[in-house]
Amino acid sequence: MPALPVMTKILLANIDKPDQASIAKYRERGGYKALEKALAMEQTALIDEVKASGLRGRGGAGFPTGMKWSFVPRNTNKPTYLLCNADESEPGTFKDRILMERDPHMLIEGMAIACYALNCHLSYIYIRGEYEFVANTQQKALDEAYEAKILGPSVMGKDFALDIFVHLGQGAYICGEETSLIESLEGNRGYPRIKPPFPATHGFLASPTVVNNVETLAALPWIVQNGAAAYAAIGTEKSKGTKLFSVSGHVAKPGVYEVDLGYPLLDFINKEAGGVANGRKLKAVIPGGSSVPVMTAAECEGVLLDYESLLKAGSMLGSGGMIVLDETTSMPETLSVIADFYAHESCGQCTPCREGTGWAAKILKNIIAGEGKRSDVDLLLKIADMMEGKTICPLADADVMPIRSFVTKFRSEFEDLCSN
Amino acid sequence: MPKFTLNGQEIEAKAGQTIIQAAEDHGVEIPHYCYHADLPIDGNCRMCLVDVEKMPKLTPACTTLVNEGMVVRSENERVKQAVRGVLEFLLINHPVDCPVCDQAGECRLQDYYMVYGLHTSEIPLGMKVRKRKVIDLGPMVVLDQERCVLCSRCIRFFEHVTETGEMQFFGRGDHVAIGTFEDRPLNNPYSGNVVDICPVGALTSRDFRFKCRVWFLHATDSICGGCSTGCAVRIDHRDGAIFRMIPRRNPEVNRSWLCDEGRLSFHELNKTERISRPLMKGRDGVQAPVTWEEAVRSIDARLKEIRAANGAGSILGFASPSATNEGLFLFKRYVGDQLGATQFDFRVDSEDKNVLEEEDQILRHFDKHPNSTGAIKLGLMSKELGGIDGAIEAARAGQIKAGVVIYFPPLVRRACDEEVEGRVFELIDVLEYSVVLAAHKSEWQTAASVVLPVTPWSEEEGTYTNFEGRVQFAGKAIDAGGDALAVWEAFAMLLHASGAESPWMSAEDVFASLTEHVPAYREVTLDKTRLPGVIVG
Amino acid sequence: MIQFTEEAKRRYQTILSHYPERRAALLPVLTLAQREFGWISQEVAEYIGRLMRYPPSDVLSVATFYTMLHKKPAGKYHIDICKNVSCWLMGVNPCVDEIKRQLGVERRDVTADGKFSWDTTECLGSCGTAPAMQIGDRYYENLTPKSVAEIIENLRNE
């Protein structure tokens, strides 16, 4: 068995240290040095640095962050906005919460670096409404940063003004999709927009906009401080750096863990998360939040936790919200819970998602109640085909992936619940 | 001008066109619910998905701009399957209550089901999402939320056309429903349009509901007679009765819209009793029915007597701005050219009629007559007379003895109409000899020396010239009852009786003469008066 | 006619000052309105519409999109209990039953004393400490039917 990689702690380095949420302790432990360093750099050089680091969006899509930034046109006569996506709502995901709860200044520092690089002077943290207590902590940190003149008309004494405000959502998973987040921030129903145009040119208030996830932004201080090369040295060839995984379900030690990308999946479950709870056997894993295809225990063998390996194994890294299912789990019931979620959270804007998610959820409820027919199993797959790739945003596809993977990989469990 | 390939055929699109627009221009209909030529694009229904080479996923034709060299397929199996899927989704929660739905026969769900669907429903009734039905949304519209496909056309109409924002989405997911705040009535003057643009039976017309199945109706293209805007309309009728009027698209005038007053204006035609036969006062001063031949012979003789006694200046020609150009042209031909009268006017309700004044920024004009500009262009407005008040004064002063009057009350009624009617009565009353051409019975009728029954808007074909000078053709939808003739026919008879040439056999013939004799209309052909019409100088 | 308190009016002005365009303040203002009036009634939607110059239909349309904004009265303590995957795997159903038993009302209904209402909700981001529920701005995690009963009992006596 190969030796496990030496793990670097970037995001969780200080997470358990006392009073890390205060600006005093944050600075004492080296905080805001990276921002100071960044402010002395050319903005474009900073973007190049982020590009070179190989950092990819940690919200779920994994799009290269530096490249996303470089799509923003410069010197338009419109302002540029950075929006921090803290609408963490993907079932199984609770990694951003811990960053904001315990180390909120790291996010502020990351945002300030990003804003400087993008020449953005007004920025919002869109936090899901349920996380009000998290938002309060984050707000307190913002207040401290203003007081310390890290934010405001002159960031750390430099001729660069920056305001950051917290904006609370009010209960809508779809607002984690970036164009929906923008619509919501503009005071509308969170209906995703049709792309193009992309937010990079027509985002918040029709201005150039970058939407980045909390975890993505929180990685910036370390990258600036230690250099792109140091970050790029961690992980695999295409999946660089570290990633937070929030693991839940049937494991002995659920929680948030930071591992180098490329870490073996089963080692993660067994060594980090304490293995399957109560000495039971592993049945399946949803590795990246409820939207990604489920993997059987057998499929997990030898798979590494990075974007490419999981894709090759037929699933996705997603948000890193890992859900572990033990041998006692009913797959039809699990899928029913997941399908209910997508039906509830479908915004209702476009036809296939609005109608398909609701229909699939009802069929699953029927099957579980013992009122399903065997043909319903194929009907679920047909509905998945009817939805896939035909909608404005990826929510329907996020329902398709669990439906298709659960039904095909555990078909007999569904059929056994059906009559004729 | 980008060239692209659609279903194997090379097509040239206009710059900035989307696939659906370019396809439509070339006669290829890509199925859709939410796309509407006169509303901002939304892309929500997903019916117009097409297969574009080099694009991994199917893409909506309504949101995708045509690019040079693009290869698009809207009819391959992949597209058909996607469209079938979307249609099946739209129908799962739909009540499929076609037998009691007014939209049946012109419903896009029915139409596309026949082309793409033909599937068997796989959803048991009990699984359908239930929503509210028969919600009263004011004088024009009734809402059925269950039939709605949530295309947002109505919402976008109120947001972008009337800018009143009454209709909205409420809720989320498959429970989203459209509606107004607290079911408040839609009381903006354009609310009826959402019934037309609703592709399904969710918004139906309060006026037309349950009156007639649409496949029993006959359609006639016309121009709204309700004001000087001249909106293109389609009159739907059956057995001599108009059932509804809906807009036709004229991008130059009304786009796809029609105001509510105009939409309901046809009802005005049947609110009062018609004049069915020519009536003439005898020596005893009592009106009695006569034949048209008797009437025109007598009128021509009498007017010539008056001319001989008092000169041509004593004869007044008072036209109606609601008559067709053809009617007004022969009116002028007879009263002016044949009898030599010089005093003409048509203004009944204001001294300084400004036909250009808008009532709102959308469609409506204050001038509730469809052909005021036509009357002006035919020389029927006299500066000296200054409208009906001047005519009354001149008649009182004895300068005017006789008058030929055409009178159609406006189809869109106003508060001042009673007063206007009173003035028309007064004019007829003060004239020594009056010939009145009208469709409806009214108080003034007994004062007239001769009454000739003529056909109003929708009962004769002809052209109208709108506020901006646009000449537009309106067809004849229904036959007038009784002995009524078109205005032009009445004057053709009078000209014949008067010994003048009268070669016209149809409104079309009259229009040809008009273009020959009226310089402003010289370049106009009847063809040009069809959509979008033609502006004359 | 309802109105914001003086304190809420100040808060309203502060919210407006955070955004380059007034419209962007709508969701935070609705959140403030819910705090002030308990739920987004039609009257509240109309008031906010007047205040911010939007049609009431528009305001209500936005409010009905967001599940945390109540469209009917809620109890003084509104319990949102997560029924999503991890909470379900960790046994949330008996906890839901316990809430029902304790309060004696169906979801979205309010107890006779006006103190409680409850609803199920989607993932709260407490999957590692499942099952979880939210009351006001507080999370209650690692729930068992017994702890649910205790939490409700404590609030009842508050």
C-alpha cells in the first residue's frame, strides 16, 4: 500500500485555535500579511499568480478561478463586482459554514485580495438565510476589519477603497447557482439567467461580476503568501491544492476535513472519518453532495479524491459534501429524500425541471409506499432523459444524476418494492 | 447578413436575428410557447430546442443568435424527442379539460400534441398538481391556473408593454402559479391582449367565453374602427354576427396588440336599431319608406332646385370621419364635383380636432374615428366653416339651405357623445332640406328630409387612412340587413341619377378612381394597403 | 395600517445604503418586515410595495419564492427541522414525530397559545451534526426525540 501524502493544512490550519474569529488572534497568527503583500503587487500579476496556482472553484463546478477572473473586461466604464457565494445549500455540504464561523477574517482577506486583483470596490457575501448566526459572526469580523482600516476608503493605507456587505438569502437552494444568486441579490425571484451573456460581462446590475465560493476565496491568502508554485505542488497534475470535504451519514467521525486533492477515497472514509459507524459495511458513497452520482462500495475501490479521478469513476467531486451510506440503507428511500429536495427547490422557471423533478419525486413516493408498478422504474429513467441537458440551469441535471445512478446501480431494490 | 443552414437549406438571416426569427421569416415554424415576437425573450418553455452543430447540448432557438455558417437542425429525431419530452412534461399537470375549454381549436398544447406528442399519459389523475380555477380578473379576463404552462407571456406583457405589472408568478417549483395581487381585477385598458397571447386556455376572454367554438367562426381581416390609430384586426363572425375581434400583427402600427375599447367596439353596432329602408318626407311632412331609386331621383332633383334658387354655395356636404375613403370620395364627387357645392366639413366634436393627439403612449388616440385623415386628404375640411358649429350657424343665417350628411356615431363611446349627437340633430333640424346617410336609428331621424340606410364599419369593405396617413384595407365581415348600401354605392346611384358617369361596380373600382384623381394617393395600389399599409403624403 | 417602528425605519435606511440600486434591498427589507410583523401578509406586501415603490404583486411574487419568508402566521418559536439525506439517515423521522406529539399541530399550523409552529425544511448544513433543526437564528443539532422534547419544554417555559 502506498504511503499517504503528507497533508498540508491551508484552510483549516487555525480552525480549532482559540478565538481565531477575532481580528487580534487572526493577525497574531499571520493574518492580513497576504493582503499587504497583494496590495504591493500589480493587479494583473495577482491574477497570473492565481492562474498559476491552479486553484479551481470549490463550489461544485471546479472551474479554474484565475481563468474566470481573466474573463472580466477591464476598463469598462462600469464597476466590477465580486460576489462571494456563501449560499451553501447542497445536501451534505457544510464546509463554508465552518470557515465563516471559525475563521471569518480568512474569507475577508481572500475577498480583499480578489477585489484588489479585479479592481472591485463593492462586494457582497451572499449567505443563505438559515446561516444567520454564521452571518452574525462574519458581520462582526467585517466590523472589526473596517475598524482596523482593512476595509473602507483606504484598504490598509493603500489608495484602494473597498466595501464588503453581508446579504442574507431567505431559503432557496437555487440561489447557489451564480446567475440565480445575482438575480436574488438584485431583489428578484431567484430565476437563473440564460447564458450568454455571462456574469463576467453582464452580472450584478448588468456589470462585470465574478462569483466565487467561500472556500475558493479563503484559499487566496495562503496562495499569495506562499506563492502559486507552493500551492500547485500540492495535489495532482490537474487538481491542485487542498480541498475541504464535509463528511456525514454513516461514519464514525462526521465533520469537515482538509485533504490534498488526490487523497484516496476509502482512506478518507476509514482513516479521517473514522470508518463506517457501528462496525457496519459500506454500501455506497455520494462523494460530492447530493447532486453527484452515487458510487457503490465496489466502485470506491482505488478511487482518488480529485476532479479527474471521480469523473473517471462515473461520479464527481462536486462541493465535497460526502455522504456515506451503510449496508442497512434503503436506496429507494434515500433517492426519494433526494428527489423531494430537488422538487422542492426547483425554481419553476423552465418546463423540464419544474415538471420533471416533481413528477419523479411523486413516483418515488409511490414506490416506497408500495404502490408503484415495475414500469415506474423505467419511467424514472425516462424522466431523467427528458430532463437532462434541456434546462436553463443545472438543477434538473443535479436531479438526473442521483436518479439515474441510484436506479441503475440498485435497480432490484426499486423493483422489489413494486407490484407486478 | 449571416448565412446559416437550417434543415439542410441555406438561409440568410438578418443581423441580430435569433434562430427562431430567421426560421419564421423563411416559413419554418419552430414550436414554442414563451417566445413572442413583440415581447422580450425569456427562454423558459424549452419547446424550441434545436440541434446546432458543435454545440454539445440542444439549444433554444429563441435565445440563440444566428452565426455565420451555423448548421441548425430543427426536425431531426434528437430534437423531436426533446420536444416530445417537454410537451409531455407540460401535460402531466394539465387538467386536459379540452371539452369545456374555450381555447380548444386554437390551443398550442392541442396543436403540438397532434404533431409531436400522441403519447399516452403516464401520470395517474391523483398525482396531478391542483391549482385554482375560474378566477375573475376583471372585465376582460378569466384565469384558470391549472391550464397555465407558465410561459410568462402575460407577465411580460404587463411588465413591458403596459408597464403596470399586475400579473406575477407566485410560489415555486411545480406549484408556481400566475395571478394578480389578491385576485385584483386587471383594470388597465389593454388587459384583453393577454387572452390573445396566452398560448393555452389559462386566460380566456370574459366577453367571448362559451359563446362559440372557434372552428365555427369565419375570419375577416379588417382595421379597428374604434379610433384613428388603425390597428390591424381580425373579425371572427358567424351567421351575420360578430363574435370577437382580435388583433392581427402589424409591426408598423399596433404590433400584436389591441386596446380593450377597440376589442369590444363591435358590440356598439348592435346596441341600437338599424335603419332598414330609405325614408322620405312627403308633402305632409311625414316620413315614409321609398325605394332607393325613388329616393335618389328625388334627392338629385331637389338639390338641383335649391342650387338653382340659391347657388351651389347653399349646399353643405357634411361627411363622417368613420366612413371609408371610397364612400367619402364618391360623396365629394357627387356633392362637390356634380352639384358644385364648396362647403365641406366632417368635424362634429371639437373646433380644433387634432387627429394626432395620443390618449396614451401605447395605441389609443383621442380621435375616435378611423378615417379623419382620409376625410382631410379628400378635402372635406373647410377652414371657413370650422366644423359643425360653423355649419349650424351658417344654416341659421340662411347661407346654407341644404345638406348631405353622413353620420356614424363612434364605436368607442365617450362622455361627450350625447352632446355631439345633439349638435348633429341641431344641424339636420336647421337645414331646409337634409339628406342623411346613416346606419342606426336616432332622434334626428325625424328631422331629416331623406334618410338613406348605409352600412357601417365591418359591413362594407374599403380603406381607412389612420392618424399618420397610413392607408389600410378593411374587409367586409358581414352583410348588413335590409336595404342598406355601402356609402359609395349610395353616391354612385346619386351620380347616376344626376346624369354623371358612374362606372363603379365595387369598392375596388372606386379605390382605383380615387388613386387616379387624388394626388396624395397616386402611388397607392390596393395591394399596398394590406399589411402593413402604406403612408400617403 | 401597519408601519415600521422608528427603529425599523432606521434599519431600513441602513439597508438601502448598502446597495447601489434600491431594488437590491428588497429581500433584506422583506426579512426585516418579517422580523417586525411576524410574516409577510398581503398587508405587509402592500406596505413594502408602497415604501419601495413596487406593485404589491411584485413584492409578493418575490416573497413567495423564498421559503424562509412566511406566507401565513407563524408561532413565536417557529421550528424548522431538516428532513434531508444526512438528517434522514441519522434518524430525523422520530424527532419529527416528537415535535408533532409535543405541539399537537400539523406542519405550518400554529399552537393555540401562539407560541409554536413547525415545518420540515431542506438541508440546513448541519449534516455532520445530524439530525438538526433551526429555531429563530439558533441551530439545535445531534437531535434525539428526547432532546427535542427538552428543547420544546424549555421554550415553553421561557
